[in-house]
Amino acid sequence: MLWLEILLNDRISWELYLDVPEIRMAYDKACLWYSNFKTMIDGFIGRRPLELRRGKIDDREYRKFLEAINFAAGGA
């Protein structure tokens, strides 16, 4: 779930902690999801941009993503 926190919370400078393997993995995953849903994330959350990455997301996590973005956007 750390990848969702990184994806939706830009108040923390996650880049400062990328030497921690778990944070690096979550950051990379957040970047991948950001790249795939940039317009939606920017429209609902308005976060600072993450690095753009190419790759396939795990579609099984799409519902978690939608619930998290809904919560972060104030629709909870």
C-alpha cells in the first residue's frame, strides 16, 4: 500500500528515501501507475508530477487505486 501513499501524497519528498529498497520498489510502482493514469491523478489530486515510466500495471489493483484516489480527492 506504500505505492498508493507515494502516488497520492506529495507532501513528503519520497526521493530522499529512495536508498531504502522497499521505498524504491513502491516509488517505482507509483511512477508506473502515475504514468498510466496521469490525467486522472492530476485532475482529482493535483500532485507534483512523478517520473514517467513505461510498463504494465497489475489490473487486479485497479479497485484499490480507485478507492484511494476517491478518498484522497475527498469523496470518501
